[in-house]
Amino acid sequence: MISTPSSVLLVTPHQDDAEGGCGGTVAKWAKQGAKVVYVLCTNGDKGSSDPDMTSPKLADIREREQKNAADVLGVREVVFLRHPDGELEESLEIRAQIVREVRRHRPDVVMCVDPFRSTSHTHRDHRVSGLLALDAVFTYSWSPSHFPEQIQDEGLRPHRVKEMYMWGSERPDTYVDITDTVDMKAQALAEHVSQMKQPEKLLERVRSRSQRVGEMGQLPYAESFHRIVLNPKFLHWAEY
């Protein structure tokens, strides 16, 4: 039995990745009262094969699409970091940006792409965003010694996250029943008009994929995650 967290922060590389990876879970938790916040790392400005599409125009389109998709799922806020598509780096600057949002929103759960896929290729931004999220949670956000200016100048406090959920994992150990929200997942994905091929078949594809995942977790429709529960012995570090 997985209880609904009170607050969730989701670190996602591109527009539509969150909806595709865990949109059903996000909708389920939001309906049950969880505060869900997205931190969107890139502006998605390279996500088109149309030679007449410019990067600035595409970035504007995809940001609007992401806002609409988040509204469908009940997401409270989308934080746009707006780094160029394909250029996400494991830099101190971006680590600080993600740590700031962890400290600002103080989530019980952080969700991200599993960066440790080995049997299939993933977009570089996917790997980097996952590593940034893991590092923010395990190394930086709980310690007052890291990014102390956020504490001294911005009034934030260190925060230790309780759990992490990584979607797209090749070694999932947790399945969330999305039977009641699988159609909302499809509706949210449909808002990403610039990325959808054969939109008339989208609902069928989402249901079929969610059903296959559900079979692995003995559920009608499901999303899968590799779940990490942080050691509660160290929670006192965040009490400042």
C-alpha cells in the first residue's frame, strides 16, 4: 500500500516527459490532495523536425502546451528553468536551481527520470536531469553548508526529502494503480499538440501501455517506478 504524499516535486527534462512517464500518478495524487510542482529543466526548443520552425517559436509553443497539460493533471505550479534543449549540464548553477525549488516547496517525494538505463539509449537531457535531481536530494538540499546564500539571503531552510520515485526505470519495484486516471494521462499528453503523431490513436496507445505495465504489477492500469526511501535516521539534519 502506497500512501498519498502531501507534497511532490517533479524534475522533468522536457515538456511531455512528465505526462508520458508518470501523468497518471500525478493526476491520482493531485486528486487526493497532494500539492504537485513541476521543475521543467529545458525549453524544448529543438523538439521539431519542421525546417520552418524556429527555436524561439517552438519554445513558446511548448511552454504553453506544458501549462495546459499541467492544468489537466491538477499540478499547482510549473517552474520553467528554460535551459536550451540538448544542452542540460551537471553544473553548479543548475544544481542550485533545483535545490532552491526543493527547499522552497519542501516535498515529501521527488520524482525524476531514472538516469541509469543501460539496455536502451535515452536522451542526454533525461540522464542529466535525473542525476541533477538525485544529487539535489542526496547531497545538497538537506545541508546548510551547500548553497548557504539560499538560507541567508532568501530565507529558505534545508530540507530532506523522504522518498524518490524514478520513472522509466529498467528495474522497477513499485507500481501505482492509475485505473481511475489513465484517461487524464492521455488528455494531458494530448495538450502537447506539437509533439503528437496520430493523436486520434493516443488514448488507445496510453491505455495499451498502461495495461502492459499493470500486468507486471498485477493491476488493471499502472505506472512503474524505482522507489528509494531515504533513511529516516538522518532527518534531524534538516531541522533548522
